[in-house]
Amino acid sequence: MILVTGVSGALGGSIFDGLRAMEGLEVAGASSSGDGTTLRRADFDRPQTLEGAFAGVDVLVFVSAGYAEDDVVLARHGAVVRAAAAAGVKHVIYTSLAGSGERLTIALAHRWTEARLAEAPFDVTVLRNGLYAELAAGLALAGAAGAAGGGVFAAPLGDGRVPVVARDDLAAVAVRVAAEAWHDLSAGGPRRHAGKTYELEGVSAVGGHDLAGVLAEVLGRPVEYRTAPLGEVRPLLASMEPYQVGHTVSILSNINAGLLEGRRGDLSAFVDPPRPARDVIVAEVKSGLQG
């Protein structure tokens, strides 16, 4: 059996749907609110729910539960690793963070989790996911009002650019790796993904000028990009949770410093061709403005 955690989220849900669409697989989903009938209950904040949820599972697709303070995420992920080992899971596939994001604050929990998985008694595959194209669309939407009113998109990105990838492409990689891992276990042959780490960077990068171009296309008017001081952005983040503020500022600062430029990765070996990042951003911005 293949079990996917976090199926109530966008990435986990997409992975779950992709695996269920494949013939010959026994697939289950898990979430913190699982009803025990259609979904297993696996609440990362209640470790006592995990070993039972993982019973009978051969391949576990462990979708990171990173939306919390670091100490909370470490506790959650540590509980998952221990429960998977206790339940006899044979192969864990973990959705991590791309190597180019090593300086980001969100990297800490991912690298800690990778280390715990490496010590565990089961096969491990690490999917080091790049930043989502949907994230870049969110930056564009945050500046859409200024672009519509004054023809200026202001953001603290400097001249930096960041490689982004469609979330559905990352889900497609996870689906393929999980299905192949399960088939390899069933056949008793070589386990092609065991012990592998795949760098799933986006193949194209975007920056402030690119996002201004997206807004110009969607709004039907010229839009100029201007760098905004990071200090002017912080007050706009006041409605976020404190940990979200820190992570957001970290991403913006790293883009501004030019430290998120991508490296050659493995995405094209799994998805050929990857979805054009600009198309994803345009579609998300249009949807966001219409909604």
C-alpha cells in the first residue's frame, strides 16, 4: 500500500489524486482530520495517531508539515519518522527543499528531517522541491493594486531572480517515484529510488521585471518594476503569524541578494517538458484578480 500524508493540502492532495488515477495501485490518504473511512487519521501533533495510520503501509509519501514554528515542525517530523519505523514502513518519500534554498530560514527543518530519515531503518527518497511558481504569483498579486492604480509594481526583489516550478509538476514527480518504489518492492528487484535525493529546481527564473510583465499582460496596461525597501514591506506582513513573517522576509532577502539562482537539477528527467513558469503565474494572477 502507498499512503500519502497531508492530502487536505494542495501538494498532498495532488499527489493523492495522481496516484489514485493509476491502475493497479492500492493507495490511501491521511490527514489530521481523517475520518477513518475514506482517509486515515494521521495527526502530526498527536503522535499516538501515527503508528496506527501507517500500519500495513509499504511506501509512505511524507509531505512536509512546515506551517509552524521550527520546534513544532521538528517535533512533528520526528514523530513521523519514529512511527514509520515502528509500523514497518519499507520506503519513505519526503518532500524537502531545493539545495539553492540552503540559506532560507525554512531550510532548517528540512535538513534536520533529512538527517533523521537517513538514520532510519527504511529506504528513503528525498524530493528537494524548488519554490512554487504559485509563490511568485502571490508576490505579483500583492503588488497588483499599485500596478493597476499607478502602473508600478514595487517589491523588495532588487535585480535578483528565483527559479520557480509548478506545484503540479512536483506532484507528478512524487507520483512517479512513489508508484515505481511500490512496483520495485512488489517485484523484489532493485529499488531504483532508494537512497536517492532529487533536486527539483524550476528550469526558469523570475524576478521583479518578469512579474511586472505578467501584471502588464493581465491588466492590459504598461507596468514598471521598482525595487521597494524591505523595511516598507514589513508592516504589510503584520497579519501573518510571526514565523510566516520571518520566512517571508528570508525569501525576499535571498532573492534580492541574488542567492536563490538555481542549479542544474533533475526536474526535466521526470517531467518533460516542465510547465512554463510564466504560464502558471499568469493563470494564478488572473484567477486571483477575478476572485
